[in-house]
Amino acid sequence: MSLEQIRAECLHRGHRRLALLFMPAVLCVLIVLAGAWASAVLLFCTVSIILMLGTLVSSCAWFGPLVKRQPSGSKHPLLTIDDGPHPQHTPAILEILDRHGLKAIFFLIGERADRHPELVREIVRRGHEVGNHTQTHPATRFWALRPRAMWNEIAQCQETLTRIVPQHSPRYFRPPAGHHNPFCVLTARALGLTTLMWTARGFDGTLRNMNQVLSRIRRKLTDDGIVLIHEATPLTVELTEKVAAMLAARAAQS
């Protein structure tokens, strides 16, 4: 199938899901008209909780398959780095990873990659992998995107990164803030992408206490785990150095 055919099929399936999402609301109205207020409230609350958990809980796979850890038997945690490329942070991160002999997956934002294509090429040149992290990273509203907007975010980022590094087109997708509504994984799969989440994160996008961030990561660290850190934060360079040292020391002991 051509990309346009894939898009049409994906949007068709997405709009069918969207229609299904409105069915409980219609049922609630009918139940209210029948005078069963308590049943309508119960149905509304149940559906709302299901949608909220499925969308906002990063490990919840109700809306499609997610890869939440590496295959069984993996010997070393996988480092993943979101929100780049960044003109100051990306070069510093690459130097740190080289020094510690580590490889990572960089989940890049398409519009930032467009502004700094040389950094995307440098990431690949040094043996790392690039992943799809949407074109504009609409973190606060990603959970609410409808099928067409979801397609645009993921497909445009895929096109951007493939154009910059055509021999290293992304294989993995990661949604902003880990939110994934009923159209997210559907769209990623249509584009041939696996949705990759994480097992260990320190919330470095919001926290500013280095010890607290590191403690959270260390507590969840396993050999088959996936570590998440971010570019474009006040902690980025120092945290990368400490996490890289932690992972390198763990590898040396195994």
C-alpha cells in the first residue's frame, strides 16, 4: 500500500474508534431519559475512569501494544533520551556516552530536528539510534488529539527524520509524557513503528533535586529495563553523566 492508502485506512479506523467513544454518552442520555439516573452516573464514571487510566498511565496497554521493557535475558539496561536535539545538550551528551562506551536511543522532536539536522546526523554517526517523538511535542494536549491530528504529529516527525537520515528511519515511537489515547498506538503501528515506553525514570522534566531524580532511577533499574532521561532541562548534562556512570559501572560488574 502507498502511504496515502495507509493514511486513509488508519484515519478510517481511527474515526470508527472515535464514534465508539461517543456511544457511552448516548447511552447515558437514554438511561437518564428512562429515569435511571444512578445507572447513568455509574456508566459515565466507569467509562471516564477507563479512558483516563488508559490515556494517562504510561504502562497501561488498553489501547494497543506497548513495549515496556527489553526482551527477557537482556544483560544491560537500555538508555533512552527524549526531547532533543538540543544545540548545547546533544553534543555534551554524545561526548559523555562515548566516554562511557554507551549507546542510546534518542527520541527526537521533528521540528527541533529540522532546525538542527547536523545534530541528528551526528547522533547516527556515533552509533546511536533515533526515535520518533512527534513533530511538535504537544505534551499538554497530546492525550486529546483526534485521528487526523495524531497522524500529522507522528507521520510528519517520521518524514522529517527519514529525510535527514534516510538510512536510519526510526523504528520506535514514544508519545509525549507517555500519554497514549485510542488513536496513538493505532497510528504508530500503521507507520511501522513500535511504541517504546520505559521502566525507570526520575521525572527530571519536572524535578530539580538531582539526588531525588537519581534515586528514582536507581530504584527501578533492572538488566532488562529501559531508562528515560530528557534533554532541554537544567539537569540534563549532569544527570546524563551520573546515569551513564551508573550504567557503565553496572555493565562492568556483570
